[in-house]
Amino acid sequence: MPTLICDCNQTMPLASKTLGAALHEELTLHSTLCRREAGAFQKAIQSGEDVVVACTQEKRLFAELGEQTEGASSVIRFVNIRETGGWSRDAASAMPKIAALLAAAHLPEPEPVPTVTFKSAGRLLIIGPLDAAERAASLLGDVLNVTLFTQGAGSSGGAQERRYPVLSGRIDGLSGWLGAFELQWLQSNPIDLDLCTRCNACLVACPEQAIGLDYQIDSEVCKSHRDCVKVCQVAGAIDFSRKPEALSETFDLVLDLRDRAATPTFTQHALPQGYFRLAPTLDDLPALLKLRELVGEFEKPKFFNYKQKLCAHSRNETVGCNACIDICSALAITSDKSRQQIKVNPNLCVGCGACTTVCPTGAITYAYPRASDQGVKFKTLLSTYAKAGGKDPVLLLHSQERGQALVGQLGRAAQLKKAHGVPANVIPVALWHTISVGLDVWLGAIAFGAAQVVVLTTDEEAPQYLEGLKVQMAVAQTILNGMGYSGTHLKLLHAGTPAELDAALQALARTRQHVPKAAARFAVAQEKRSTLELALDHLLAHAPQPPESIALPAKGSPFGSVQVNKDSCTLCLSCVSACPASALQDNPELPQLRFIEKNCVQCGLCVTTCPENAITLQPRLLLSPQRKEARVLNETPPYACVRCGKPFGTLKAIEAMLGKLSGHSMFQGAALERLKMCGDCRVIDIYSAENESKITDL
């Protein structure tokens, strides 16, 4: 796969031989690849091999040049080595990082995944003050089919010419997504806007001025003079006897111009696609332009995969883990405890991956890109960096929108000598969303040789995302420090300006982390628990001070033990049937409750299911071989039938039942004695007793 490097005006101290040795190819350093040396680019894309171009500034120009080049058949990939490394005070030392970025650009694209389809015919609902709604409609009405829902007159009221259908009333509900919004409202105003001709006679006639230029009557001001009815006899638009009517209608797009506090729905952080919230001043021109383009059929990846059998959300209509539901900023995940599962609405899902990060079992996984794809990328970055002579690599994970823009701004500031720039050992990695990777990939990166994994957040992350990242990082850092790896290996970094990012990155250089002496060679699996096990095994094998166990934070821990109060536990084994991970098990041969700690995900279903409240959770990471072995938490002698001697229950369970029922009138004498018998003997005893009524006697 050819790699083309261009250093316009020699602004980067690039060492082509060093980079070529790391990539195992001979590199030519160009200075005007997009202009005078464009022939080298054209020749490369005629080879049929994928081509990596180390320039993102002229991405559009290269794409156009590729279309005009006869015989061009190569796939072109672009990678930024300028703002991320070449424009920095450390640029002379950044060759290992640049080599790593180029190597990662050679990786194949993620495998395609199923898509989610949206269809929009351009039916737009504009909600807000009538004057602002009409101004917005005038900008959009030439390409969209506009309907207005008036929420007051605004400062100037509606125009004299009615160009668009107008609805009014009290909004009771607004739900849906691009192409499938449903509005529910109660129409209760005496003025029917479909019949109103905007002649303004009612406004002139009303002595209380209860009618505004939205052509609706303020019931709190109106004194029932009914002068308006008299002047509207021809049109017949005003009728105070009209009963309120509940109505609904569907739309493809929604433009909400109301104050945010007045919005009845869509208060979540991640708004549905097709829903836009603007100020009545209409000062967000990009949003209006985007609205004009949303007509037709659109697709997005189905970002998640869900395996119900691994889900720890519910068993027997008892709820355990709610992590994915609580963190979803799009309200796309709901509980279906009757079916022992969660439901994810793919149309509402925005692909942030927060649910996959906090899921303790891996029941819900990120599909595009998969965890395994991210693992390959991280491994390639770190291994190439090390081979090129780099030391103490730091992975800077950022979003591909505001985070990436901030890194670019920092690079430009460094080129202008206004900032230090991205340090030579800091490798920026763009993610679809910063919370799309978590504990398994982070620990995997440390095992692969990263000294630190830093997650850059801006103002685009939902508050629950930040909390989720903090909780997951606390667990991972506790594990690393507990094994004897000193330092801060995982850090949440917040920045809103290039200066803030620059200061934070320079502060990282003053920290030191203890990491494994050898880099791991395992592959990140799509199954979260499998990757965690591989990463933990490698970290433990090279741990300076391997302990027997590590106490973990109570919140967010995917590892731990359960403690059973043997005095309260009756070995009913309801916890066994509730455990989704097979951590709790019975013994077919003996009355025993057994436990495999490696399988426990700390979901709490056993705690909520236990009728005796005998179980508590103990968040920890057990590192001894016992972690993978079944151990007995509680056991009791079997209870033998008093008639035939066959065991049919546990001693504690039968004794507890006898103690609770001995005072009941139905369980006295022989009836109480039958509770001590197995099912067969109980039937025989009832049938053979002379004082018992038999069905044959009836």
C-alpha cells in the first residue's frame, strides 16, 4: 500500500528514511503533492493498491484529481500528521508517533454492518411564536411542506397573508424521529384557524383585547362579551360552544422555536434525528440549511449488537442491572423485564456507545467499529511507535467532531508559535464518541504498551457520560494500582480551548507511570469479558506486586464476590435461577450453593431475588487461581422423608417451613406430619388415611 507524504513549504522536520523503515517501504518526501507533484499521486492511484495520503487539508482536491485521472482505481485514505505531530515544538522527536499514525491508516476499513433507514417526504412542523414560525417557513417553504403550530403571536404576530396551514392548542405529546414524528394536541380555542380569514375584525371588536395576532383568544382576559362572534358571522370561525378535541398528526421533521423550558418532550441530551431546536431569532443558519437537505431516504449504521442470554437486566421480572438504561442520553433503551431483556430503538440510537461501555457482561456491544477493530488499531499504533524507538506512549482519545477540531486548532496555534502543540509521545485517536470504548479496551491498551490512556472531553458530552467515564476509570485505575503499577494510567481531560488543551497535555509530561515490561500480543475480542480476562492475565503476569485480591469501588465494578449469611440462607436456590452469568450454581448431588467468582458481574439480581435477604455483594478482583474455580458458599444436610427415607429437601428449608406453618389450623396433627414426607409418600399417606375424604367417595 503506497504512502504519500507531503510537507508543504517544509513546515515539518520529517525524516522520510526513519518513517520508511518503520513502515517497511521506501518513502519520498513531497512538497507540493497536490499541485506541481500531482503526477506522483496520479501514478500511485493508478496502481490499484490502496493509497495513504498524509494530508487532510487538500482532501477534496485529491478526491477531484482522482476522479479526473484515467485508470485510477485505488481506494484513497487520508491521515493527518501535521496538526497531530508535525506542527509542535516536539516535532523533531515525533517520528515514532507519525510512523504509528501512518501505520494505522493502512489498516482495512471496519466490516460493514446492518443499517437503519429513515425516509422523509419533507413534511415539516414548526412550533413556536407565530411571527418567528412564519419567518422560518419563508426560508424553508420552497423545499419543504410546512405546517405551523402557533405558540403565541410573538412580537409582531402573523403576517396578513396566510401562506401555511396553522395549528393551535395545547401540545400533549411529541415523539418519534426523522420521518416518523407524531404530534398530539388538544384543540380548545374558540377560534378555528382553518376558517379564520385574518380580517382582524375580531381584534378591533374585542373590548378586552383578549385576541392577539396569533388569532387565538386568551380565556383569562376574555369577559364573554361575544362581540367577536357577531363580527365573524360570515366566516363563522369563532364558536365558544365548540368542545375541545384531541388530535394527532404525523410529520417528517420538527423545528422547535420555543423556549427550552416549554418543550414537553425531547428534553434529553441527544435529540432525535430530524428534530431541531432553535431560538426564535433564527440565528443558527447551519441548522436551517441542514433542514432543507433532509428530504429523501437516509441510512446510518446499526451501532449495537445485543445478546439477551448475556444480559443481566432482569430475571423473573426482577430488575438487576440498569446501567445501559441510566446512561443512554437519547432515551433509546427501555426495560422489558417481562421478557428478561432491554429494548434498544435503533432509530433513536445515536451511536455513542455509552451503553456498551458500562455493560458489565458484554450483552450489548459496539458494532461500528467493533471493539476488536479498535483493539487492532490501538495495537498497531503502539507496536509501530515502539519499533520506531518511541517511549512512554499516551493515547489521546477524542471525538471525531469537536475533539478533533480542538486538536487541529492546537496544532495551528503551535505552528504560529502560540502554543507548545501535541507532545511527541501523545498519539491522538479519533473515535465516533469518546465513551464508545471502556474498561476492556483501556486495559488492553495498557497491556499493549500504552503508558496512559487519556480521554478528551469537550462540551458535547452528556453529563451522564462524564460520570460513566469517571466510574469506569476509577475501577480500571484501582486494578492497575492494586497490582503495583504506580502512577495515573487513565485520565479524563476536559478542555474547551486550544490553550486549555495545551496546558493539560504539557502537564501529562510531568507524570510517570509504571507499565508492564513486555507488550501483550493477544487480540482484543468482541466479547468484553474475554478481552478483560486476557488483559488481566497479562497485567498480572508482569505485576510488580501481585496481590491475592483487590478491593474495587462499589459503583460500576464488573468483578466481585457474593457473601451469603449462612444463618439466613435456606438454600432455596432462587439466586441460582436468577444469575445470568452462571456465577451461582447448585450441586445436583448435594444441597450446596456454589460460586465461580470469575463469572460474577455484580448485577445484584441475586440480592434482589433472595427471599431471605441473605446475600450481599463484595466488589473486588480476586487474582488467585480460586477465582476460576467453583467454591461452596453454603451447604446443609439433606432432609430425609420420615416415611421412606428418601432425601427431598434441605434440613434448613423444611425446618423453616415447619416453623412457619405449625401454628396454622390446616397443618395440625397428621397434616403437619405429611410436610415431612416426600411428594410420593404424602399422596400415599393421604389416600390410605381412614379419616380422609377420597374422590371415589364423592
